[in-house]
Amino acid sequence: MTDDPSAPHGHIDTEIEGSTCWITFNNPAKMNALNTAMWSALPGIIEATQHNDSVRVVILRGSGAKAFSAGADISEFGSARTGKAAQDYDELNHAAFNAVMECSKPTIAMIEGYCMGGGLELALCCDLRYAATGSNFAIPAAKLGIGYNPRWIRPLFSALNATQAKEILFTGRRFSGEEACAMGMITRLMPPDTLVSETRELARLIADNAPLSVYAAKRCIDEFLRAPENPDMKTLDEIVQACFDSEDYAEGRAAFAEKRKPVFRGK
């Protein structure tokens, strides 16, 4: 499925491939920068994947090989990031970031080329990040005089320590794929010609596992990041217990005993 072709230049495409939903930022003339319409559309697209039982993994990517996303469309800044409009625009961005970060399905950012500003933030909101060699990463807010929204710091800490986050935000400089991998900003770095196949294989490995087990792991890790000193252990215990109470747990035990591959249904 694809967004309305009558939408303004720059849109988001979605495609279901087996158990994977591919979400593509399609604005190649502007390095896949997200305009207001695209920011507005993303939460609804993510929500749709959560209601689709056939989808077990969500992959975010940019159109073409030049960029994952250069971030927000800077041509809108004159009207969108001044006065009251700036607050509204930040809330629009935050809704998109939060939708990706809170998605119940595992999310992967497949990165090739430039991954900047809001594009990097979206990638950091994903659970995993596979990138091609030659990719570049930056959050140039300080170079534009933009105060970085404190709500967007949390995703930085999912991959980076405080010193690394400060270096990224203080300098605004570009980091190579090799630097980003060494810092933990990306999960794996690989040649461009294997990026799609490796990402697709990662999605398959995840999708073949029990969805409730994967969800439990995701929720536990995210909760410990969100509230390390006071995690909601009651809810986490209930989510884990639901795995033991599930039909998939019975299927996993039976498949192991019968020496066959389990067929999990997410129930």
C-alpha cells in the first residue's frame, strides 16, 4: 500500500512483504527529508502495522541509496519553526518519534547514505539499526540555532552514553559509519550491496520467533531504559507470564520434542 499519490511532493510508502512491513521515506529530491505531511502521516502508518496481525517486523528506510533521511525539510523552517508554530512543529515531530519508539512490533532502521537530524532521531527510535558503509550521521541542531527538545534525548541513550550524546549535540559534526558503529549508534555496518539482504534476513530471524516472547523482551528492555530506578515490574511480570500461558509456548515445547521448526501464531 502507498500513501495518496495526490499528497504534496514527498510522501511515505508502505509495503507488506510476508511478515515484514517496509516503510519508505520517499522524497529523494530533498534527501528524503520529512515535510509536515510526512511527519503527520507516520504515527498513523505505525499504528496500522500494530493492528495488522500478519506484520511481525517493521523496517524504516529511505528511497534510493543517497539518504535514509536528511531530517526535517528545512524549507519549512521559516514558517514552521518560528513563534508558536515552532512548538506545534516540535509536537508533530515528537508524535512521530514516539510512535516509532513505542511500536509494539520490533523496528529496524535500514540506513544508506545520509542519516541526519530528525532522520537520525527516527533511526535511534528503532530497536535495531543496520547501515551501509559510506553512511554519514549527524544532529546539526547547534549549527542551526535549534534547541534540541529534551524529549528526544531518551532515544540517544538507547544507543549512546552521556559523553557520546554530548559530543553529537555539542559539535553537530558528521560521524562516519565506522565511528557510528564503534559508538554503538548503529547495530551493524556492512557493504551497500548486502544491506537489503542482511536486513531482510534479520527481519526473518525475528519474525520466525514467538511474537509474544519478542514483545516481552522489547517491553522489558524499553521499561528499564525509561525508568531504571522504578520500572513497572508488575506489568513486566504479567507480560512475561502471558508467554508461559500462550499457545505458542505449548507449540514451542511440542516442536522441540518432535525436532521440527515451530509455527508460532502470536497467541
